[in-house]
Amino acid sequence: MKWNRKGFTLVELLGVFAILGIIMLVAIPNVMGVLDKNKKNTYVQHAKQMVALAEYKMSSDPSLPKPTSTQIVVLTLNCLDSSDIETGPEGNAYDLNQSFVAIWNSGGYQYSVTLRENTKNGATGIDLINSTSLSKENAISHVGKLNTTYSLNVNGLLSGISGRRISYVCS
């Protein structure tokens, strides 16, 4: 049997490259979309963990003041036992003083969370969202670039939670 040792023709090689190019055009955006969605899901999961840590701290630490109907108690990430959620999905540390859980009393404790990861392009994360919204299917739609920095000082106001003043900041 005689073998043809000439190799591939130019047309055959161009055909292979064209097919690979088409596959790449389809695959890369899909892979990038999956990676972006996974990063957003990580922010949501970390925010849920922060709320769970805040709930535990409020129930187990009698020295923390309890919020009233006109007051907000704020627990920063620095105040919570957050060793599992120190680094965000972009690979940077979370802002320990500007990532927080705000707790207020409205016939029962209500929790809202802000999670902030400072990146070289600004801050990314979740801007003050109620814990019930974190459990919804569209929670990742709240993840994105953050423009605001909340000033967490006693007797200050927290935009997004009206009619209440910050009475205590645990940082």
C-alpha cells in the first residue's frame, strides 16, 4: 500500500481554521456569560452569609443594642465572623467597613445588606438590598458597579431605609 505524504492542502487547512473560528465565536461569549453569572451568584451567596451571621450575632450577643422602630443597628463585615467571606469573586478583599448589614425593627427584625468589593475599576457588589430580595430568583440583577459610599455614623441616615436613624455601628 502506498501512502500519500504530501500533507494537507491550503484549502483544507483554511477550512479547519474557519470551522474552529466559528466554534470560538459561539463558545467564548457563552463561557464569558457563565463566568459573569457565577461571579454575581457568589456576591449573592456572600450577602446571604452576611445576613445569617448578623442574625446569629443579634440573637447570641446580649451586649448589642436592639433596634427600635425608629432606629437602625449596623453590623459591618469587620464586626462579623467573616473568615469564610473575606475575598470577593474578583479576587480582591471585601471592604470591611463599607460592607454591612443594617437591622431595624418593623414588627420583627428586618435585614438589609451592602456588600462592597473594591477593584481597580471602582467598587463592585450589592447595594443595600433587603434580605428577602436575596432569596428571589432575580437577586443577581442587583449585583453591579457601586457608585455610592454610605457614611456609617451614629445618628446618620441610611438611604434606602427611610424614617430611621442609625443608632449603633458595630465595626
